[in-house]
Amino acid sequence: MAYAGPMPAYPLKRCVEITKSDGTSYDPPLICVRVGSIAGGAVLECLNVDGTAVTFDGCVAGDVIWGPFTKVMSTGTTVSGIVGWTNDG
């Protein structure tokens, strides 16, 4: 099910360590995510608030990718050390 709440707004208030999971949803959504390591590969797979999947290929360690995202998928994601920011506090 797609996220149905209000769209996130600034400021970024909370930083969370992300464990890749096809089942974990973030509500409110993650505003952005940061790639920590590409030692296992350079692909990040996320789910948009409308429920569509988006694949970021060619990631570099340190990349900050802006969302909002409701999931960081395990399937398809090869990067690790992912950190996400929300605006709930």
C-alpha cells in the first residue's frame, strides 16, 4: 500500500540506521538516504511514496539520494551502511 500521509517537509530531524528489508516500511517516509559502502555492489533499490520501485545504479559511497521513500528494499540492493533521515522527531 502506498503512503497516504502528508508529504514530508524540512527540517530533517532524525537519523536512522537502515537495514535493507522488503517488509519494513517507513512512516513518515525517509526524506533521503546516504550510501555508506559499495563493497558489495553499487545498486540501491527504494520504494517511492506512490508505491513504485526506483533503482539507483552506479552509486558511490557517500551519495545522498533524495526521496521521499517508504522502503529500502533488500531485493536488488547491493550497497550497505545505509543511513536515512526523517522529519519526525
